[in-house]
Amino acid sequence: MTAIIDQAIRELEKKHRWQHVAEQMERTRKEDPRAWADYLAESELVQGPPSRYPRIAPEWEGLITFPEERDEGDPRRDLAR
């Protein structure tokens, strides 16, 4: 029983910590646009530019064609159905 309570406490503390981080980031975005722009620029340096396809990892871009992106005349289109 104690282990379950300890785990619940850890999960709640983790949730509150990330909620606090999200609130701080939102406050920075609203109150200090220059700092927010610096953060986004640094984030892009570390993570690379935002993906055109948010559903896949950047290293897969261009290697996968989703069904909605295929041409009507593409014979592979029927394979996706």
C-alpha cells in the first residue's frame, strides 16, 4: 500500500513540476517576446528546423509519402487503401 501511495505522490509531483514549467514558458512567451524568440532560435539549433510533417521524425522526411499526398495517377495510391 505504501508503494502505491509513494508512486502516486511522485507522479503528482512530476505533473506539478511540468505544469509549472509550462506556465513559466507561457509567461515568457507573453511577457518577453525577445527572450521567447531567443529560446525558439536556440531550440531550432539543437533540434533542427520544425518538421513539415509533424507526424514523423525529421530523418524520415522525404522517404515516406502519405496516402493523402499521393497523386491520383500514382499506382501506389491504391496500395494504401
